Amino acid sequence: SLGKIYLLPEKEDLKKAIKYLKKACKVGKWEACYELGMLSEKSKEENAILHSLIYYKKSCDLGYIQGCDNLKNIKFNIQLTIPMEAINKSIEKFEEKRKQSN
């Protein structure tokens, strides 16, 4: 996808990459959702883990097994410190806000 091109070292532009990956993810491209999950997981931003869970879940829902594995691994790791119910509620609230803003 166009978003992945902007992740290449010679073309690196993270803002453009995220912009195009979000568009591709929104129309059901699992590769873009997975890439967004990976970028979010590496990010230092406030809601990075929540974003990675959402994007990995979407790639998993679209049939990409690695997205399912990453989702499961993150959930397991953070479940050690945060109850799963709280994680699921946060994801639901975030997705609802995102739907309202679109």
C-alpha cells in the first residue's frame, strides 16, 4: 500500500505513512491495520497500547493470523497489570469516540 512506501528508509515520512495506512485499514486492508498496530506498539504516545490492540484486532477480524497472535500476546502481557474487563471497556469507549468523530 501507499502507506508502506512512506515507511521505506529512502521515503520515510511517518505522518504520510499513518495517513495512508489509516485510509487503507478503514476500507478493510488487513495489511494496513497490522502495520498500524505495529507502529502503535512501538510508539511512546499516551494511548499507544490501546491503539495497537484496536488495529491488531481489526487485522485479526479481517483474517490475518499474525494480527490475532499479536493481539493475544499484548492482552496477555498487559493483563498482568490491568484486568481484561477494563481493557475491553477502554477499547469499546475508544472505538465509539472514533465512530462519532468520523
